Amino acid sequence: MKETAFKKLCKSVQKGESRFVENTQSHHAGKALSCSEGRIEVHIYGKHETWPNEECKEFEGPDFDYHR
């Protein structure tokens, strides 16, 4: 994810908006919870993981179930 997209995602998450990201290395996806120092905390499979923003891309999908 480019720096401008990362900053935009982080601002949205800080406002309480739901944003979803996919890890381009593992192809796992989840809900972005917070951002810090170039990393995104993600809720996936009932737990939290932290991914480097360089390995992430944002996506929208109304049918996506990140609680699996």
C-alpha cells in the first residue's frame, strides 16, 4: 500500500469507519483496527495480527466475513 493510501486508511479507522485490508503475501484478509509506524493491526479469525502496510491492500466487500 502506498503511503498516501495508508494515511487515508488510518484516518478513516481513527474516525471509527470500517476498513478491510488483504495481506498480499499471505492472502489473508481482515478488518483494520489501528495503524502505527507503517503497520496495520488487523482483526482476523478471532484474533489480532499486525501487518506491514507494504504487504497490504485495501478492499471493499459487503459479503466479507472477517470473523471466520
